[in-house]
Amino acid sequence: QVQLVQSGGGLVQPGGSLRLSCTASGSIVDIVTMGWYRQAPGQERASVALLILPETTQYEASVQGRFTVSRDNAKNTVYLQMNELKPEDTADYYCRIRAVDMDYWGNGTLVTVSS
């Protein structure tokens, strides 16, 4: 069973940057999308940044221009570069890789933006 292992996250001041990483423990074939979701307390999990293979990206409006999703095929890894972070970006962040026949989720990492 392939697992997605997340790293990055933590506490950062407003205006700062973080990079989240999500690495698959094995090969995943027939990938449709790779992306990141977030869930703030009391809110539903929602899409933040999607990479629709091969190269189309979609961003939630509030992160457009600040967040960038990318991948490294050789490392089976998808990244989320987050710049100009705001307190409202505070949430648990989850990576997701959707393939034709399977749907994989990371176990989440907390990002806290606070001074």
C-alpha cells in the first residue's frame, strides 16, 4: 500500500514562507491530479492548489499569486511553496494524489501563521 509522507509546516510569522513536501512511498501510475487541501478549525477541508497533469494548475482565490504547487517525478514528490503567509492561512494541510483507480491522502501537517 502506497503511503504519502508529508513534511514541512510549523510556525511562521505573517509575511513569511514555508514549503510543504509530500512523498509517495512507492510508484503511483495513472495519476490524474496532485494537490494540497487545508482544513481550518470548524471548517470543511477544501482545495488550495491542484496540479492537473501534465501541467495545468488551479489555485484557491485567496492563495493565487502566493502559493505554488509543483512536482518532482524522480522523487515521487509534490511540493507546496507558500509565500506571504497570512494568519488566515493557518490550518492543517493535506496532500492528495488522485489516480484513475486510487485516491491517496497524506496524514496532514499543521501550519500556524502568527506573530
